[in-house]
Amino acid sequence: MKTIVLAALGTVVGLVLGVALGILAGIAWVSIFQTTDFEGYSAMLVFFTFAPIGAVLGGLIGAIWAAYTAARARIRMESDA
């Protein structure tokens, strides 16, 4: 049960960090490639493309990392007993 709760917590934390990194990557993309800002195109690119991609990747990586860490800790505790 602890592994599942930690994986869910890792997913939420990964989502938040992934969105933040996605927004930063999108802002960098817009700045480097000088994307036009006509009618908010650059903002839509950042928030409708980079933020969701960052959220998906961050959520997956966070869940996998948290579940792996919890499982490894559980195995270590079982081997000590």
C-alpha cells in the first residue's frame, strides 16, 4: 500500500515539476527561435504544447521513480529482517 501511495505522490510532484520545466523550455524555445507573438501565438505554443508534454513526462518519471524507490526500500527492509 505504501508503494502505491508513494507512486501517486510521485506522480503529482512529477506533474507539477514537469509543467514548470515545460513552461521554461517553451519560453526558451520562443526566445531562441523568435516565435511571433501575433495574437498570443507564442503563449499558446508554450502553454498548449510544452506544458502538457512536460506534465506527461514529469508524471511518468515521478511515478516510476517513486515506485522504484519505495520498492527498493521495501526489499531492503525485508532482507534485513
